[in-house]
Amino acid sequence: MSALRTLLVGLGARGAFWAEVINRSPDCELVGYVDPRPEALQQARERFGDRPAFADVDEALAAIEGVEALVLATPPEGREQQIRAACERKLPLLVEKPLALSLEEAAVTVRQAEEADIPLMVGLNFRYLAVTEETVWLLREGVVGRPEFARFTYERWRDGYRARLNKYPLSMVHPMLWEQSIHHFDLMRFVYGAEPETAYCKTWNPSWTMYADDTNVSAIFTFTGDLVVNYQGTWQSGWQEPHFEWRTDCTEGILTQGDQFGELSFARRHDPSLTPVSLSPHEQWITDTSGVLRAFVKSVVGGEPLECSGRDHLKSLAMVEACITSSETGRAVDVRAILERLTG
Ligand SMILES: NC(=O)c1ccc[n+]([C@@H]2O[C@H](COP(=O)([O-])OP(=O)(O)OC[C@H]3O[C@@H](n4cnc5c(N)ncnc54)[C@H](O)[C@@H]3O)[C@@H](O)[C@H]2O)c1
């Protein structure tokens, strides 16, 4: 099987990881770079190998022969040209999260890809962490029974001015929800194998924030299967040391994850202490992103069902939109109704 000839579009913070991961993959060949910033192209050539480099995706596709797939690591706003280019040429697309900055726009993109009959995968790399895979396994096997309620806490002081970190979240609307919580909402759906029913949420900005719009999200979700999840996320914590805790209380015990990349333990109701779960070694941002790429290739080349499809992603984006509406209105929002209106 020959390697999938892949064009990488967007060479910022995330694009650099994608270049590394595509380069390391035996299943893909990195055939060129696209970014309007000459310095980004230059750096990519130096770090990841000299390849044809272009400021514009249409230019790249006209010049490079036999491109077979596009990876988009561009900001979520302004991807229309890249999506259109892929659809016109029937090129499978792997797009970074969030697919768009509104549910409606994301749904238009999903329909565009379906009409063009091309796979559209969203880069939800946290699904491919060993800690996530183990959690799914433990819940499926019923090691601590069936989940009934959970608390998901993500507290981080994210210095939005730090070098080599994207800058657009500083001025965007709801940066926490669209950029960060979207991963968490996707993980909840994935790990529990459940779909959101309602959301009650408040978003706000602390007085010391460096972001133009809300970085704090406090939400209660109900899911199918009588599951309630209490979510608290912030990018502007009062302390620079990050804190992550995701605890799920089940009919016969608990599961708890103490770090976003690992530290999984469980306890049955009367256990005196937690039992740590051993996890396979992990190279941060590489192992997980490689998992996304492998799943993409398995579908595009191997014909297996597409994981993290754009259509599936709409359900997580609906949770984001429900949070925004709930915070604006002060009322609980029916997530199912939002999705029904969309597919209606
Ligand atoms: N999955 C993850 O863990 C993860 C982590 C970080 C970022 N991301 C996502 O990756 C995407 C990019 O984020 P980032 O941190 O790399 O942002 P960034 O601002 O660092 O980089 C974006 C790059 O895209 C380039 N670009 C802009 N318009 C372009 C166009 N039309 N054609 C080609 N290139 C263009 C910019 O010049 C820049 O180099 C976002 O959707 C973000 O949410 C995902």
C-alpha cells in the first residue's frame, strides 16, 4: 500500500505537531506546506524537511501532483476556501477542532463534504489517549458499574500572550467553549457512550482576565441513560499551576482521572483506597495525534468506518451552543431540540 499523499495547511502551533506526526507515519507522505506567513513556511522547511511551500491552498493543489488528502490546522474562522478546494477535488479532509465557530456553519460544512462524497474527520486527539481508551474499557466492562453522575474540572491559567501559542483566542467570542471545552464535551459523549439532553450553564470572565470574552464555564448537563455531569472549566484560573479532575460516580464505585493525559484510578464502593490503572507510555501531543491520523488513514485507505466524523462532531458543538444560549437566557436548554432544528 503506498503512502497517502497529504498536504498540510496551516503551520502554526498545531500545524507543527501535525508535520511531525505525518512525517513519522509510515502510512502518509507529507507532500507540501500551505501558510500565508512566509516565516511559518521557512520554519517548517527547516524543521520538517524541504518541500514545496505555498501561501494558498488552490495554488498548492494546482502545483503539486497527486495530492490525496488535506490536513487543516488553520484557525476555525476562515476555512471556507480550504473546504471548498477539498470538496471540488474530492480530497478527504482531516480538520482541527472546532469544525467552525457556529453550529450552523459546521452543519453547512458537513453537508458540503457529504454532497462531495468525501470523508470529513475532526481532529479530536484526546479520544486517542491511553487514559481515554482505558476509561472506555473500564466503563464498558462495568468494573465499577454504570455511571450516574460525574464532576469534570479543568482549571488552567492560560497565558494567551505566550510565544508559540495561537493568539486569535485572545479576541474571539467564547474562547474557552469553542477552543477548549469542545474537547471535554466530546470526551463526555465518547467515554459514556451517551448523548446530551439538556444544558444549564453560566459563562463569565474573571476580573483579571487577558481575554476579551468569557474564559469561565460552569455547566450541568444531563445525558441519555440518566447521567448528570457537572462541568467547570477555566482558562484564567487564579493560580498558574493547572488542575484537572474528572470523577465519575457509578453504581458500584468510582473512576477518577487526575491529569488530562493520564493518572487513572478506580475504587469499588468499600475499597479503602484507589487502585491505579497502568497506562501505556505516551508522548504528549504525538501519540494522541498519531492515533487520529491512523484512524483517518484506516478509513480513507482501508475503507473502515470514519471515527470523529464531522456529523458526529455536530453533537458536541450543539453542547457549546446550548451553553451559550443558557448563559444568555438564564434557562436550561434542550440540546436535542437544537440538533433537531438543524437536521429538521
Ligand atoms: N487538537 C488539539 O489538541 C489542538 C491544540 C491546539 C490547537 N488546535 C486547533 O488547531 C487549529 C489551529 O490552531 P493553532 O494553535 O495552530 O493556531 P495558530 O494561530 O498558531 O496557527 C494557525 C496557522 O494557520 C495559518 N493560516 C491562517 N489562514 C490560513 C489559510 N487560509 N491557509 C493556510 N494557512 C492559514 C496561520 O498563518 C498560522 O500559521 C485551531 O482550530 C485550534 O483549535 C487543536
